[in-house]
Amino acid sequence: MTENCDLTEVYKSLLAAFGPQNWWPAKGPEEMIIGALLTQNTTWENVEKALINLRLDHRLSFSAISTTPLSALQKLIKPSGYFRQKSERLKALADAIIEAGGLNQLKEKTTPDLRTWFLALKGVGPETADSILLYAFKRPSFVIDAYTLRIGKRHQWLPATANYDKAQSYFTNQLQADPAIFNEFHALLVQIGKNFCRPQNPVCKNCPLLNYLVPDQNQFQSHKGSP
């Protein structure tokens, strides 16, 4: 594991390479939270189709989702996959937020309490909860996804056995607790994961993070891939 990697410099390098990513692509916190649940185990392109369906049917709100029959909701969000399971969880999420007094009331909670509240909901894991905290509530809660774990382990910033919590602590402890930085950094790492640090045949040659790869020839060759 590399102890002296400067994540602030990594962040600056990625920002220079890709520019601002303008995440999360949603029209307000309500749409963002709905999208965060729908994006589980699917691509954002599929989520967008489901969100369009909800918007066109005037169902893109917690109040509308709460009163929509499950069968109708399933048809609307079908493009996002696992639509039966997601429809139940989406209604439960909407009901819980309404019962809690809405987003304005939830904003009064401390960040740890807000995270605990969302994690208590069925179908909301750490990645979804942290996404909601960061993008909907503007809280400094760093999001760890499969891209971040893969990049961190390949560059040996993280041990091979690192889990979500350990990875989150690593990023949080090194960076300024600024939601804007956490937002942008996460989005930039997604770009690296999608375009360079792939699960198979990673493209290291032109990767903006090439200079941050551990200078071990054998390790480099194992991840070099094709340019």
C-alpha cells in the first residue's frame, strides 16, 4: 500500500485532464434521490429512461410515487432493471421521507445522523446513502463505488482487502472536507474507471493517473493493457 500518495494532487491532475463534470445530473434534490436508488445495478442511461417516464407521467416526486400503485410504478421504472424490487424500495423511500417531514426537516439532522437514517431504509446501502448526502444535501460524505475501489487498489493507495469503510476513510482523511471537492473527485474517478481503469484490459498508456501508478515494472505490466 502506498502511504505517501497526495490525493489533492491526484484530484488536480484529473480536473485538469477532464474538466468539471457537473454532477449529479438531476433537476433538484428530489429527482437526485430517486435517481440514486434507481441507478443501483444498472447504467445511468437506463436510469435516465426511467426518470423520463416518471417525468412524463407526472410521477417524479415523493408525493406522486407514494400514491402510485406498484404495478404502474413498475412499468414506469422498468428500463432501470430490477423494477419490481426497486418499485417497492422507491415507494418505501418516498413514504419514509414524507413521514419524516420532507427534505427540509431531514436537513436539520447532523451528517452522521442523516447517514444513519438513510442506511436504516431497506435497499439503501452505503454508496446510495453517501450519494444522497453528497449530491442532495451537500454534505462532505465521500462516495465509494466499484470504480474508486478498483483504481485505489491498482495504484496501491488501498490494500487489496480494503472495504467500503476503509476506502472512504482513506479519501476523507486526506482531503479537505468540502462537498464540492468530494463531488468533483468522485465524478472524475468515474471517468477514469470507465475510460481507462477497466476491469479487463485497462488502458494505462494515456491515463491521467499514469504518473501515480506504483513504479514497479511487474505491477505496471500486469495492468498495462492496450493503448
